[in-house]
Amino acid sequence: MSARKSAELSPESIARSNRRRLAAEEGALALADVERQSIEIRKNMARLREAREAKQAADAALQATLPAPTVRKRASRAARKPSSTPATEQPSLPANGS
């Protein structure tokens, strides 16, 4: 006798095929969701890039209208005026420590 499968499916095979079908459907939904999120992210990045470039252009235009800042040289220590009390004339302490 040959053991042939019957035309009816077992409950286990039906459950297995249902799980596979559901997994495939959920996978397709998940991929669509990921694609939708990535499109939203790219749109937001483009919007932020345009805003940043517009701000940089406005800042550059503002800098072009302002006069160039003058560079001041710091006076060297030798050229500065001496202080009112010279550093060498400090009060001395008594030598015996009292």
C-alpha cells in the first residue's frame, strides 16, 4: 500500500499556512511603513537644509553690509605706563620675625 496524502489538510498545516500568510502580510506592512518614514525623514532634511542655507545667505548679506572691523594692536608691556606704586618698593618684614 502506498501512503498518499489525503485531500484534506491537517489542522497543523492549516495553522502553519495561516502563520506564514500573516507573517508575509505583516512584513509587507512593515516595509511600507519603513519606506514611508524614510520619505518623511528625507523631506524634513531637505526642509531643514533649505532653512539653514537661507539663514547662511542672510548672514552673509548682513556681513557684507557691515563695515570691516578694525584690528587693534595690544600695547606691549614696555609701552604701558608704570603703575603709581613701583613693584620694587614693597614694605619689608622685620628680619627677626617679631
